[in-house]
Amino acid sequence: MGRSSTKVAQQKERVAIVSGLRLPFAKQATNYHGIPAVDLGKAVVSELVIRSGLSPEKIDQLVFGQVVQMPEAPNIAREIVLGAGLSVSTDAYSVSRACATSFQAIANVAESIMAGTVNVGIAGGADSSSVLPIGVTKSLARTLVDMNKAKSLSQRLKLISRLKLRDLLPVSPAVAEYSTGLRMGDTAEQMAKTYYISREEQDELAHRSHILAAKAWQQGCLNEEVVAAHFPPYRDILTEDNNVRKNSVLTSYSKLRPAFDRKYGTVTAANSTPLTDGAAAVMLMRESVAKELGMTPLGYLRSYAFSAIDVWQDMLLGPSYATPIALERAGITLNELSLIDMHEAFAAQTLANLKMFASEKFAREKLGRSQAMGDVDMDKFNVLGGSIAYGHPFAATGARMVTQTLNELRRRGGGFGLTTACAAGGLGVAMVLEVE
């Protein structure tokens, strides 16, 4: 079993999540083409504060994340404070935990609240797959550094003459794990083969995700938690997620070719989450502060856990490792959950985790536990669709899931909800939420 880090929000005074908001998510190079993540983050945080009715001076801390980081704005959190109308004295720092980034931001603000150093904080994340840090080759980078140290024009020209044409080509951001060279899709393929998950099962889950997400939009379930963003030149304003297939047809999924293992694979673009732009944030505060301010919390953070496992195989099983710890810390079982929201990086990864939740062998051999968590009731699972439909701006997904789950729990009269995700590097996260 991988090492895990856990914190439990079970102290005398609870951590309240009073509001959450996000921008509509957009597929890469569509509505947010050319808009950097920092601007997406500013837009959602500014609107979150305005809607709260709080004075910006009330916000003690902002913790924000970005996975695809831009060199010109390495501390996205501080840039958001300075550009979203918050007080310049608001503490701000950035975090990165791959696809679990905004979960980490939420945990950090919660810890500050539990420690008594913060009363009100904002946590979230933003990412742009359309504005990328395009780099240069290592040869060119080294030459540029050496040229800066050169003392004469002749020395500079000599350095330039050593470069080959291929050294001048731009370098796109890496999509593979630094330590293994494996892409996330390669791991999804491995898990599909290891756990006997068919192409048909993956396509069915993807279709389900789109159908439920389209229904959620049609029924107005997301209206209060999504705000349309207005960016120059103020044309073609996006009001809904543009990846959701409103007329999804199951038979159309089988037409796509495998994306990673071209010969034997089952993971396709249709049963995976796409590259996406977006931002999301939540506001947290001490329970007593919420009462003083007359604010009704969406719900409370009951517990959370982070896990880490090996990256060479089953790297995306993070939910299966983190969830039993979070449930144990919350003092509840899987059956006591009213809702379960799992990040759908790939249909194969999602289905593999569902199998491991119910696997006695996995519980004994990998978790060191006497029994499995149990079978997941699909009537409770990703009831509004998941990341395959909505898209996945890496650092924003956790905040989307938390807000969406809390609002759905309120519509259903309360209860416990689980939000859980895998992340690059063999990381995992699980959070238990409570709505009265």
C-alpha cells in the first residue's frame, strides 16, 4: 500500500464551504483560445467574491493552483489577488498536485482554518490547454545561456554556428510522466487490459457521462454554479460547457480508432476526457464565521485523504487507495454515502477503480484491509455526468466536483458525498462532504 497523507475536519468547529463557482469549460482552442489561465482564474474569483456580498478585506487567504504553468506568472494565486479586486494584504500562494490540484488547495485552506490562522479563504484552480509554455531544445537553451556569458561578438557567432536546424525547432510541453516516459493514456490502456475492461464498457460509461451531463444542463442543475465569462473581444460568449454531447449516440463511439495502442487498444478520444480550458473556486470559512455573517453553508468538509502509489503500473488507481482512508476518517462506510463523484480521466481508469472498490483481493493484498469497501450503487455514481463530458482543466476539476456534489446533495435533502480523483505521479485524493 502506498503512503498516504490524511487530515480530518472533525474538530469542535467545522470547516464550512459556503459557495462555489466555475466558468463554463471549453475544449482546447475554442472559446478561450488565447486567454491565459491567470485571466480565467481572475474572472471566477472576482465573481465568487461579488456574489458572496463580502468585503474583499474579509478574505484572509487565497490558495490556487495551475498544472500547465506559465513562466511569466509562476504564482498564479498572487496574480489573481492583484487582478480580481481582492485586498493587496490577502495572503496568496500556489499549489500543484496534477489533477488533484484544487483538492489540495481546498485542503490547505481548510488546514489554515483548523489551525486558527484564517477565518475566510478561497481555494481553486485554473488551467489553459490553449495557452501553453512552448519551450526550446536543450541545445538552444544552453547556447542562449552561454551567449549571455560571452564577451565578444565573435564568441557569440561561434556558439550560434554549432547549432543545427533541429535545435531551433519549438518544443511542446511534455505529455508523458517525467519518471517513466509513459503517457496517462498508456496507463489507462494497461489498466483496461489488466482488469479486463472492454471497449464496449468504456464507450457505455462515456455515453452515460454525456447523457447525464446534458440532462443536468437541460434541467438547470448547473445554472447557479456556472458563470459566463466575458473576455475581449466579447464575441461568442460561452454560457455552457462546450464538450457535452447533447445528442450522444452510443453507436457513434465505436467508430473512433484507439488513441494510444493503435493495434490492440480500447482507449479512444471519445471515452477519455479532452484537453480543456477553465477555472473553478470555492469559498471556505470557519462555521462560526459563517453564522456571524449570516451565510448558509453549502455543506461541510468532513474528511479527506491523499495517497501515493507506484507509477509503473496501475498509476491511476488513486481513488481506490485514498477513499477507504477518507471514509474511515469520516467514520462512515461506502453504503452510507448518498453520492459518489469520481473524476473520469478515462473510462478505463474509472471502471478499474470501481472494480477495486469491490475487490476483496485488492483490499487484502494492496490495502492491508480485511474487507473491500463494497460495490458502488450506480444510482449514486456520477449522477450529473463526469469529466469525460464536462472536460478537465487539470487544476479546476476538483473544485468543480466539490461544488457540484454539494449542490446535488442539497437538492436531495442532504447526506454524505464522496469526491475522488486520480492524478499524475501515482497520486490520489478523496474528500468526504456533508450536507445537513
